[in-house]
Amino acid sequence: MSWLAQFRQKLTTAGRAVEAVKSGSRVWIHAGCATPEPLVQALLERGSELRDVEIVHMLTLGQAGYVEPKYQGRFRHNALFMGANVREAVAAGRADYTPIFLHEIEELFSSGSMPLDVALLQVSPPDEHGYMSLGVSVDCTLTAARWARHVVAEVNHQMPRALGDSFLHISKVSSIVETSRPLLELKPEPFTDLHRRIAGNVASLIPDGATLQMGIGGIPDAVLACLREKRDLGVHSEMLSDGAIPLIEAGVINGEKKSLHRGKVVAGFVLGTKTLFDFIHDNPIFEFHPIVYTNDPFVIAQNERMVAINSALQVDLTGQVCADSIGPRPYSGFGGQVDYIRGAARSKGGKPIIALPATARNGTVSRIAAVLDAGAGVVTSRADVHYVVTEHGIAGLHGKTLRQRAEALIAIAEPKFRDELYEYAYRVHYLEPRGVLVG
């Protein structure tokens, strides 16, 4: 049977497509800007018929109605990385959170530890050979689709065709729902003077010819804006935002000095706007891969001069990094921070960087903390951390003693908090009292 005949045979409505979900099923939902809203809505409309359906995904955009109290006993979400749409439900105990390194998620499917009954995804229209691209978000979804018992695909005529290991053949899906609608967007966060000051310090650590990984938000976008005088930069990252476009167009990001995938921008997904979606469409500079590849520390380490830039909620005076919780309350997830910190550390000439503002809550709380908040989780261990950057400077921690770490971190803390940080460091004997010479 031709792929076109298969397409027509599998074409159905969203309501009929999600009939593949039964009570007790485990359902994977495509993440980020690729969240298949019509399929999610159709699943919610079946809520009264279902019980004990587990919904698994990373950060999604749009509404996540299945975490509402009225669906308790019907749906239960398991967050592998939290977004704002499920955070309150996890905190209230209506949903679960699984701490896990991003590159290890797909092995849960392939090993049978987390078998998937249904995968709901959004893809591009098929090409002349019947292959559909996962477009803006290959992430863990291509692997989920390969292992799920049933695959329901929203074929959206506005989904870009992203190149790389991003394709799924018509023959591999169970049902198709055809749409043409704008993708969900994540608008860039305007960066402030604070972000620029942090970014300037980060940019000073980035050499010409470096390969970059960075996340999303004001600090990463401000860093990108500081790199316009650099040369021959590359990208190997789990994700990209709109901020990369000007550097690619200007030839600053060209991948010419990359030691792995030379000339290619390697990513697992993008989070951004239609401008970015249009830019990646059929663009051969981009090469998308599943996260199991992009985030494998051993793959990352093959990029020479790998610079990994990640954020934190708190860093204590020994260098421990909390990035996924506020006290005991889960906030986001492990994501790829440790994957890239460790990969960059193993890279020839690599630099793992944690960048964060020195304060939170309008300057009332120091993010450089004497100790992490009670219940806070350690995402990145103090032995993994090499550089911590705030608007006040750069603390190099690798190979440093607890005394040296405390001194370096206090020096980049907000000045008004430094005395109390010093007092704590003296009390626990990280530092000698003032006036005592220490060799």
C-alpha cells in the first residue's frame, strides 16, 4: 500500500483517534511548542469515561487541564520536567514529579521501565516518501513514538520540516488527525540591564571557535547578544531560542571550528516564535536529534571548547547547585544541566558555567546562600561546578578548597549580603576570622 493510501486510511477525527487511550493507559504527550492541543482537548472530553490514566511529558505549553482537581482519579500527570501549567498540581499532590537526567528519559521507554500505551504527537505533513518531521521538537518524542503501542499524530500543515534524525514514517502511526493551526509560541523574555551585566561576564569566558549550549530566558538571550564580535561559534544544545537567529544570519554561528557535526547547529528542540519556526524549516544548517543523543555527556564531550551555560535558583558556599526546587517544592526539573555540565567538563578546552542573578525577590534574598533552603534538592554537585557567574563577577571553583570556594562565591554575592555570608563561613570554619593570615 502506498504511503498516500495509508495516510487516507488512517485519517480520522481527534475524538476517534484518542479512543486508543483506555483506563489504565500510560500516555506520552509531545512537549514544548509541539504540544498537540487538539488531541489533548479530545482526551479531556473523554475524561468521564476513563480512570487511572497516567500522562507523562516534559515541559508543555498551553493548558494542562488533566491536572485540574475535577479529574482526580481519571488522569494523573507524571512530570519529567515541570512547566508553569502543572507546577501547582505537583505542589498540591495531584501530580507527580520524577527527578531524572534528560538524556536518561528515553531509556525508560526502550528498557520497558516505563512502557507507553499511547503517544500523542504533532508532526509536519509527509514528504514525497511518506516521512513526517517532528519539526520544532524532536526531544524524547521520536523515541516515545518508536516504542509506544499506539501513535496518534496531529499532522499540522503549519509545522516546519526540521532536518536531521527527526522523521517518522506514515506506516509507524496508528491514527492521523489533519489540522492547520499556528503552533504554540514562547515569546522571548526581554533582557534587562541586570541580564546584560551577567551576560557580559559569561561572554568573557567564551573563546572564538567555542561550541555553545544554553537554555532559555533573559540571561541566555543576553549572552547571545554579547557575542556579535566573536568568530566561528558552533551550537550543540538540547534547545534553541529566537536569540540564535541574528548570530547565524551574521555568520558568527557557523560551526566551522566544531569538532563534531562541523558546520551544523545541533539541537533537540526549539522554544520560540513563528520567526524561529520559519527559520528552521528545511534549513540545512540545522540538524535535530533525540535528546538521548544531544544530551549524552560522552557525545557532548566530543565537542572541543564546549561551553555549557545553565542557570540555578541557589548556589551554596561550597558550590552545590539547586535548580529544580524552591525548598521542598518542585519547580522545574533536572533537565539537561548535569548532562552538559559534565560533558563540557570532559571537553578539551571546555567550560561548564552556572549563571544566575545574585539576588531574588526584588533584592531581598541572596541566591548565593550560606546553605541551601531546607528541603532544596541538589541538581549539580559541588564537584561538578567549575564556574559560577553573577552580575558581580566570576567565581572559578574547580579544584578549589572549601575555603577558596567560600571566598570566591562571597565575592560575587550581592554586597549587602556579604557580611552575613562571611559570618556563617567563619562559624563553620570555612574561613578564618578577619585579621588572621591564611597561607
